[in-house]
Amino acid sequence: MTDPTHPRRAGTFAWQRALLAASPADIGATSAAAARTTKLVGLALSVYANADGGSITVGQTRLARDANLTTRAVRACLHDLRNTSWIIRTRHGARSARAQTDAHALAIPLTSQPSEPTP
């Protein structure tokens, strides 16, 4: 498990490469199939990020449609990505009659970051 208080914000392309290289355990998946689904949702989410990996305000219904999944599956994947520090919730959406989506930013957990070479 990663330290959720110290993930490093990441640009979209660097984040996508890191997510694709991550092991199932790195993304909180209990099986290879769950890892594939979580990575798919992560990549679909990253399509809506700006170049620096922020300002993601896409809803779960849109992500479910993009990934051909149920909203329940998307919700579970977003939960795993947040719990393992691959995404950071930057704003909680309103839970009212006119629902607003949460806002997210992409981040690379410390355990998935390449280590600095030692001189």
C-alpha cells in the first residue's frame, strides 16, 4: 500500500505510462482481471485530464459508457485508484438534486515512482 499523503502530481502521459507499468498490487487489485478493469478506468479518466494531469471533472456515467462498464464497476475502480494514491480528489461534488461530479488530479504514488540514481 502507498502513502496517500505524499503522492506526486503527474502529467497525463507520464501518469499513463506509470499506470500501465504498475502491478495489480500497486493499484489495489486482487486479480489480474480486476487490475485490467482498474487500468482501463484509469486510462479513460486520464483522457479528460489537462496536460498537467489536473482538472478532471468527468462523471461516472460517462466513464462507464466510455469503458463499457457499469457505474458500480467504475465507482469501485475510482475507489481503488484513490486509495492507492493514483488519483487525488481535489473537490467533492455536490450531492443534491443537481449532482455535480467530483474533481480529480492524476498522481503517481511514491512506491511507483522511479528512484533517483545514486551518484
